[in-house]
Amino acid sequence: MKDALKRTAPGWLLAVYRRIRQGGRRAARALSPTRACRVRQLVIRIGVSSDIEEFRAETYGSKEPETLDWLDGQLQDGDVFMDVGANVGLYSLYAAMARPKSRVYAFEPESQNFARLCRNLALNGVLNVVPCNLPLAGRQGFDWFEVSSLEPGSALHSFAGPGAFQTAGGQAVLRQGALAVTLDALVCKYGVPQPALLKIDVDGTEEAILDGAEAVLASPQLRSLLVEVTDRGDGRGGGWAERKLERFGFRAAGGGAWTDFRGLRSQNQIFQRSGRPGAS
């Protein structure tokens, strides 16, 4: 019925409907600024202060089922899980609450998302997540962090220049100075524990982060990765992650559906360790 109305109603009427609907959503958020989301066997409370956060709460259990399946099948008690590009913390929360004896490092450099990540941890009384407000990159150093939107829950931010999605039609609203580190520096120099599971979803700079993670990738303690891969239309396709990770002993083990946005295709790809790190 709703789809039929969208096809037949005049544009001005749809615009009025959207404004009324948005106003109703804002009023509902003012009265009840949190949502109790049932995500498989868990009930997780999420703060909602924007339309994007509300969308994330509504689609918590359905937007990326492959990520939840991966965590259910791979995360064990005592594991360290690194969530790079944690946003407001949906998958960090799920991992920490599903496996309370694990430890999660949640990396989110964007200020509004980081604040909401911390609030969501407090809402659920979660203490086994370490929120980290810094970007990861292929090299250590100071550069600009390009913020695509200041709306809590937003995505498509990038470090050290516009990301693939900004180049494809977006535009930064703020350039924030940031000091980036590599995964290898975190583990080998600064004493952060070696992860058993690693998720990297940063909207286009995943390859650079893996460039700075050779020691982490070579460690036999790392069992599995989930990496968002973007096909930039440059002839390389979406197979660069498989080619890069193969030499560290990882094989492709499934993933999510391809999605299209701004003329680019993205997919969550899962990799499992299958042999000796460094084997060719």
C-alpha cells in the first residue's frame, strides 16, 4: 500500500508526508530517546537522537546478518575482538554481551559517533569494551579526518583525504585534525593485545589499514577477519582483499550481499586462517 502511494501520489504530497513523518519521529525520540532492540538472543538498548540512529536501531538484527553470524560462530570466551569503524557500537555491543568473557576494542574517530558509542556502552552496563577515539591507517602520523556529516550514526568519513564514497559524490562538512596509528604499532609498540577476530568497516580505507597490519595478520592468534570491500570500478574488482590476505594464510569464507551506493559496490567479506602465515 505504501509503495503504491509513493508511485501514484504527486511530489508535493509526498514531501508533506515526509515532513509529517519526520516530525512524528522527532517527537517520539524526545519522549523516548532509547530503543530496546531484540537482537537474536539479546536485548540491547540503543540511544536514538537522529533519523540515522533510529534506522540503525530498527535494522539492528537484519542489516548485516553475516556479521552477527560471524560473531556467533567465531567469537570465544577470552578472545580479543577489534571492531575498526565501530560507529555507534552495534557490533561491539553484540560481541561484548554475547561473550562477556571476551574483550572488545572499538575504534571510532568521528566525534558524534564516539560520544554515542560511549553512551550506548553505559546504557547497557557493558564494561568489556574499550572505546578508542582515534583513526587507524597504513602509516602513523597527523592528517585530516574528513567528516561527511555531524549527524549521530552517520558514516562515509575518511582519513588522509576524501574516501571512495566522498570522491563518488559526497563532500566533507568538517576537516578534523587527527593522529593515526597502525594496527601493528598498537599491538607491537603500545601493548594492545593481539586480536583473535578483526572487523574493518571504514567505507573505503580498509586496504590502507591492512597495509599497516602485517605483524597482526601474520600472528597465528588471528583466526578470522571480516573486511568491507569496495569495488571502485578501477579494474581491480572486489578481489583485492583475498589477494592481500592469501599470503598470510587466510582463505575466503563467505560474506554478505553486494550493495550499491553512489555508483560503487560494497560487500562484507569473511576470511578464515587456513594455513601457515606467510605461506605463498
